[in-house]
Amino acid sequence: MELDELKAAWQVLDHRVSRLEAAAPARGVGGVRAELRPLVIGQTIQIVAGLALAVGAGSFWIDHRDMPNLLVTGLLLHLYAIAMIVAAARNLFLVGRVNEGAPVLELQRRVASLRAWRIREGRWFGIVGCFMWIALIVWAFALLGVDIVATRPGLVGFQLATAVVCLGVYVVVSRLARSPEGRAVHRARERLDEIARFEAG
């Protein structure tokens, strides 16, 4: 190899190393994991809220085993609380797999898995949430000593109709959403794409 060719190859290599060194901070504190930090905080809060709801709903349906309306209400809320805990735990697990030291392609695959899960769970909680607030109202009235399913069936029917309208609105809004996976995952994916483009040169 001629001296000029050697110098040119060395300059290309030096330029490549410089670009990788410049990209390194993006993988660190201000990188992909930093973008996911709000998601981690939110999911931790969700686990705490789910545990509190599970305890409250669990004791509620146990205390009202002889009242079918309230028993079913308590069981629904209990199952919803468990779903909150499980969904949040899976989110934290998937975020934990996003290791900044992994190759970019592997990071992209893991963030894609997190994104797919976030979209699926978001749809599930969105649909179920349109109806679950009715159980919360029934529960709240029951804590005040009133079984509104038995005493105000018309009110519950109106709430169900409202829930159907809520579901329709949710379907429309979810179709228009630009980042159904949530802002944190959306930003993390954007940051990862930037790093991939940067490292590709």
C-alpha cells in the first residue's frame, strides 16, 4: 500500500472513531434509557396504585359475597387491579432489557418489542377503561351504604350507554393518535434512530 493510500485509510478510520466517540454520550445519561425514565416512574406508580386497588377491591368482594351485584363489582375491580400490576411489571421488564451497551440493531429490536406491547396494552386498558369507571362508581356508592345497581338500575343503564359512547370516542381518538405507544417510547425510538443514522455515517 502506498503512503498516500495509507494516510487516506487512516483519516477515514480516524473520522469513524471520532463519530463513534461523539455518539457515545447519546447512549449514556441522555440516551435511550433517559427517554424511558418517565415511563419507569409512571409504571412504578401504577404498580403501587394497582396494589392499593387490589387490596381494597379484594376486601370489598369478600365482605359482600352474599350480594351478587357488589360481589361482581368487587371481582371486576380486583381483576382490573391485577391487570394494572402485571402490565406495569411487564413494561418495567421490557425497559430493563434496553441495555445501552448492546448493538444498535439489538436495541432497536428491544425497543420495538416494548413499543408493540405498549400499543397492545394501551388498547386493552382503553377499551376496558371505558366501562370500568362504572364499577368504580358502584363501588363508591356501596362504600356509602347504597347499592345503586339494585336501587337505581336506570342510572346504571345510563352509565352503560355513556360507556358505549366513550368507547366510540376512544376508537376514533386512538386511530388519530400519532404515538399510540406513549411519548416516552416514541422519543426513545426517535433517539435510537438518530444514533443508528449517526453510526451508519
